[in-house]
Amino acid sequence: MKNYRVGFGFDVHKITKRRKNLVLGGAKIPCLFGLEAVSDGDVLLHAVSDALCGACLLGDIGDYFPPSKQYQGLDSKNIVKFILNRINKKFKIINIDIIIVADKPKLFTHKKKILSSLKEIFPTPNINLKVKSKEKLDILGGKNSISCFAVALVSKKK
């Protein structure tokens, strides 16, 4: 069991109508709003990237991509590529488990699209995606936000 490591990631962003592009897991979701962030605001890729950083003892994505104008509008797939390049020589991704929490838009109908995108991005077929609502409660960033939790299991390469 010494060769296995687990990491946990979380991210949350506020909904904004200034952006007309919602991106989750690298998939564009038809929507009248986006997420407020320096990057494209992909809470899902941010949470998974942080989970991988945690499992591989690499800090968090803010260590590599601090909030600055330099990263304005950055495609979060570039964050993932950076993290994967740091871990690929030493670790293999075994499993990724994700929960997106949002009341709007209704994400259940977009699950397959998001999961398909994730399987193109990450070098493992073992990705599980769950979507939950906030039940109209003012939790996890408030009613006008989307948040995401992720857990990653990796093994150390020999």
C-alpha cells in the first residue's frame, strides 16, 4: 500500500453574466452565464488538478498559476497539462471521483458530455462524475455559484 496516494481538491466560483461561456471538465455547456475567475473558471478541472497535486505532494494549482493578469482567460486544460507533465514520470492515475454542486444550470443532462471530455483529458478511463444540487440552500459559495469536489488516487511508478 506504500505506493498508493490520495489527494483531495475543491474549487468554487461565482456565477457571472459578464461571461457567456460555462466550461466544466473542458466541455462547453450551453448557458447564459459563466463563472467569475482569472482563468476560464472551470471549477471541475481546477478541483481535479488540486486533487492530483495533493496526491503527488505538489502543493496546489495556485502555486503555479497565481491570480494575475498573466493568466486572464487561461484555458484550464493548460493547467491540467502542466500538472500532468509534472506527475507523469513518477505517478500513474488510478481513479478520479468528482462531485459538481450547482442549482443552475441543471447538469444531469450534460453529464455524458462532461465525462466524455474528462476521459479525453486524463490518462485513465476510471473517472466517476456525480452532479448534485444545493437544494436551494445558501451553501458552498452561495446560491449563485458552482463548486466542485474531487478525489484522486495515484500509484507511484516503479
